[in-house]
Amino acid sequence: MKRLTIAIDGPAGAGKSTVAKLVAKKLGYTYIDTGAMYRAVAWQSLHENIASDNEAIADLARNLDLSLTYVDGNTAVAVNGRDITEAIRRPEVSRLVAAVAQVPALRQVMLVLQRNMAVDGGVVMDGRDIGTYVLPNADIKVFLTASIAERAKRRWHELTKSGYTISLAELENEIACRDKADSERDIAPLIAAADAVTIDTTTLSIADAVDAILTLCKE
């Protein structure tokens, strides 16, 4: 049976990572979290105090030893041998990642890495430009979305569970700003591919979203 290439796009908090991981697990495929790759660069740029220097970020990306290890349904992220899986989810990284992701040279580096990861199929890749830019010939394309209020609520639960204190209003504003930055960037903006199936997860359970994608894979 052909091993499919599955692209799942959508805005922050739509449930891409959770759904993509489960789809990959059900199919026995490899899950690739492209958002984690950009977050890793954002984290390292903060660590090196170069977050506002696009040229330095580009140089960083070209020389970064970045690895994603997918084992037993979880993706571990390491930079230069250091595990930063939890660190890249911190609020300061979330606030920075949209700006870092707009650096053209960085996106080019990531494009090559991500396409190489999917060359043999059997991959579920999520992000914001997978179906339109990274894998335009993907076998299955899905655009996951949800209301800003619902996405902020999900992020709030995630952060408070990890010990962070932040208001829902602040999160809603951050998510709205992230949506604007992602959809208006010059290179590979966040849009649904013309041939993508849109799934709104605002009132949909994770299991139902996963089932909807698995059904597409059978068609």
C-alpha cells in the first residue's frame, strides 16, 4: 500500500499537533512538527540575544544542529545536543516565533529540511504552509481551524497547567496578532491550499477530527 504524505495546516491553537500526532500513530507514520522547528530557532535566537537581528538569525539557521526525534508518539526537540522540548513552549518563545518565521533565509533552510523529511512518504507534517508551499503535491491536505476564543482557551489551559500565569484576554490578543502576522507575511503566508479540506475544530472533539482525516486517507 502506498505510504501517503499528509499535510495539516492551520493557525495557532487549532489542534494541529494533537490531531497530527494521533493520525500518525493510527497510520504508523512519522509525525513532523514544523512549528517546533521554528520555535527551536526562536528559542536559540533568544538564548544568543539576536532575536531582533534577521541576518544573525539567518546565519544561526544555516549552522544550527537541530534534531527532531519522534518516539512513541512524542517529538523531542534538541539544539546543539541540548533538549529544549519544553523550553520552546514558553510564552516568550511564542511571542517571538511569528517574527522569526518571516526571515526569508530561515524559511529557505527549513524548506529544504522539511522536504527531505517527507521524500519517502509515510509522513504527517503540520504547520502553516505545508500544503501550499512545503509539500504542494501532498496526497492529503487538511486545513484545521477554530475560533480565536476557543484557541485562546486551549492555550490558557496548557500554560496554566505548566505553571504560567496569563489572562485569556492577553492570549486572545497574542493569537490574533499571530494570525495577522502569519497570514500577511510575504513568503508562504498562512492560507488554506485550494485543494485542502477545511475542518473546524471549535466544537469538534479531537477523536472526531482524527477520524475525519483518516476517512480522507481511505477515499
